[in-house]
Amino acid sequence: MMTLYSRATDARCHRVRLVLAEKALETRVVETESASPPEDLIDLNPYQTVPTLVDRELVVYEPGIVCEYIDERFPHPSLSSTDPGARAHARLALRRIEQEWYAVSDVLEPGSGADRRDKDRARRLLTESLLASEPLFRMRAWFLSDQFSQLDAAVAPILWRLTRWDVDTAAMAATAPAIEKYATKAFARPSFLRSLSQAERDMRSGTPAAAPSSARRPA
């Protein structure tokens, strides 16, 4: 059984947990706190960051690398295209998501220490980037793909946290209905429900009750 060092509210960790849930992989999840990482994580990862995945003797960290490793290690169902050009296009899109969406998420997280001005700026940048990307949500059944892919595993955790980050989702729904439609479909996906930690389920009200997680957590 693999072990994932994760943080219950972290979007990057959620991204990895979603990939694991999509593959229906039972995984031991060790919840960590940034202020006091467990000693074994300190030994495994020189940066002490999460998510960190341990698969037998192999230790993998950085969310994009972890997700790619899982997809290649357990190829069914595949979350990547078999076409090299499509894979390159997806990697470019993932890079933009990481640089424009995940980067500002660190500022918007409660307890980040950022002041109001920085939070307002991060919220504006995220909102503008999402709205500019609205046509991409309309192009295919999923984000730039006809099948659920690595891109969706990266996008869905961001959309789940918009209300937590005080993004005006009502205005976004009126301006960019394709994003709301996509989010509703993604949030109802069984793998997404299984991927949620209790803290993530508590982030939103009025959403479907999450199914029990497929990941096994230590007592």
C-alpha cells in the first residue's frame, strides 16, 4: 500500500487525492501540519512539502510529478492522452493552471498571513484568469478533453475552494455559466466525492454528501 503525506485543506494535496480516487487506489493517508511535519516526512523529503507519495522504496513529491507518476504506474483508467501533441498541450495548460491559479491560492488560504490588499489582489487575479478561461470549459465534455484527465484533477480542487477564498461565485456564474456547469458535474463525480477530506467537505454547504474515502487513514 502506498502512503500519501497530505494536508486536509491543501488544494495541491486534494489534486493528488483526486487522481488516487479516480484510479480507485487504496492509500494510507498521513495528515500533516506545516508547522510540525512528522519526523519520517523530514527524512523522506528534504523540502518537507506535501503532497509526498511513498511507493515502496520510491519517494515522489511535487504535485504534478506525483500525479504523473500515479498515472503511469497505474495506467487504467488513463488520465492522459496517448497522442504526444495532446499530452504536450495538456502539460502547457497545467503549467498555466499552476502559475496562475495555484500560485495565488497560497495567499487566499485562511491563515496565510497575507494582508487584505494582497488577498484582494490575488482574488482579482484568480477571478480574471478563470473568466478568461471560460471558453475552455465549453470546448469539450471535460476540461480540454472528452475524458476526465489530469487537467480536471487540477482544476476541480480550485473551483471547490472559491467560496472559501471569498470569490464572488454568483457573479461568476452569471458571467461564465460554463464554469458553474463544469463545477457541478465535477463535484458530483464519485471519485471527487471520495477524494474529499472531512475539512474539505466542511468548506461548502448544500453540496452532495461525500461518499466514504477510498483512502485508508491511520488511527
